[in-house]
Amino acid sequence: MEPIVRSGMRTENRRDETPDLNAALSNPNPQKEQMSHESMDRCLAAQAEAIWPEESRLLQAYELNARARILDAGSGTGQFATRLHARLPQARITGIDILPERIAPLRAQMTPGLTFALGDIFQLDFDDATFDLVACRHVLQSIPEPERALAELARVIRPGGRIHLLAEDYGMLHFHPTRHDLDLFFHNNMRSIREQTGVNYESGRHAPFWLETLGFKGVAVNYVIVDTLRVARPILREMFIAWRDGYTGLLAEMTGLAPDLVRERFEDMIACVSTPPGYAVWFVPIVTGIKI
Ligand SMILES: C[S@@+](CC[C@H](N)C(=O)[O-])C[C@H]1O[C@@H](n2cnc3c(N)ncnc32)[C@H](O)[C@@H]1O
């Protein structure tokens, strides 16, 4: 029998390899600077505009109880929790985020059915089996040891309850035409970031395996296709401008490319999505499973 080859890094075996990596693996939010940058607000708003219409159809298929207890883990600017609250006004939705600067502005929007609190995905302040649905969107690709975070999320789901992951994967993003080889650019980014910080930019392809390993049943993946034919170009343009503004510095530092060269690659993406006949597609995996 062929041995199983797991692509990407297995963080559980990498502890103690180097002091730097060890420190990185212990950081629950290594992209804190990017996560709290103002460009992230723009990015999350554009991403939600592009993704929510399809994603909300997938959520309907879960047939959630009107009074469901829902956790949005790593809630950021509250894009998901507030949209879901509008759909399910009687549900009890809690958003948690590790950054106080993300939680503070959301306090004004709190209602009995929609609350936000500080919290760490790796150590949730909830009893076992508290929630009917736990959502975690655009987070797994930014934290080390996502399997450990998923185990903690699983702990707080009731038996029969569901997990809903939006698991980014930068091997599922393509552009044509471009001046630079952007597939190679993303491939190199994924590798450098993984090696230096333990963060897995391929969480999309790993997430079904992680859920199966944790014992979820009915594991399924649906793809929200974000492309220049389905989503208005100005929304995509806004999204990639925000990525450029938030991530040029980090990617330059990680890959050793000069910031100007990283920026040029983002400009390439922005040009591609801005004007026909440029075509870009981002396959966004929405991964779900039922806790047994
Ligand atoms: C890219 S944002 C996504 C926000 C939101 N889920 C959405 O879909 O719009 C990721 C968020 O996860 C938060 N985060 C990162 N590590 C975390 C952790 N260990 N515990 C809780 N939140 C975390 C970040 O602070 C950030 O606000």
C-alpha cells in the first residue's frame, strides 16, 4: 500500500525544531498586525459581499432551528454574525475575537440575540456541547496548529450540531492574463509563511481531513466560486486593493521579495479583476460536518 502523504506541514511534529518556529507556534494570532489594520475592515466587507449570497444558501440547507445557539469564532468586524442575525433574529449568536479592538466597536450593535466577547479559539470560555452551530470563517489560514483550534471548536458543539468552516486556500486562486506568474507567487508565499510561522495557507484542502480525523460525520465541501463573471468587478477590485494594503509588508518580509515587487504582483491582480476580459477565480471551500 502507498504511504499516505499529507501535503503541507504537520505542525505537531515541528515543535522544538527552532526557537523561532516554536515561538510562532505558540502565538494564537500571528497576523495580529494585519488583522487589526484598517484594510482588514475593507477586505472583510468586500469578501462578505462576494461570498455571502452563495454562503447563505448553503446555511439554509442546515435547517437551523430559529432559536439555535451559534458561535462565530474569530468574528472580526462581525460581517457573518450580523448578517446571520438578520436572517435568524431569534437565534442566540455569539461572536468572539482575540483582539479587543475588534470587539469594542461591535458592542454598540449588541442585542439579546447578538453578543460579542473577547475570546481565544484555542481556549474557549464555554462549556462542552454549548452550541448548535459553530462557524469559523477566514481564520484557519492565519493561525498555527489549526487542528488544535478545530478540536476546541468541536468541544463546544453539541452532539448532532454542526461546524461551518470557510477555509481559505491560496492554491485555489487564479488570474489570467497577468504580467507575473501569480500561481508561483502564491505557492512561494504559502511555503515561506508555513515554514516561518507555522501558518497553513492551504487550509481549504486540509479541512475535510481534519474534520474526519476529529470524528465528524457527514463531512462535505461546497465551493463558493468568487470570479469576475459572478461577482461585480468593483467588489473584487476593492478586495484585492485591501489585500495589497494589508499584506504587502508581511509577504515581503516572509518571501524576501522587495516590497515594491510584492506590490507589483498585487497591482497585477487588481488590473486583472478591474477590466474585461481579465478573468480571475477564487474557489472558496465551505466545509461542514456533524458532531457525533
Ligand atoms: C480574517 S478575520 C475574519 C473575520 C470574520 N470571521 C469574517 O469572516 O469576516 C480573522 C479574525 O480572527 C481573529 N483571530 C485570529 N486568531 C484568533 C484566535 N486565536 N482566537 C480568536 N480570534 C482569532 C482575528 O483577530 C481576526 O479578527
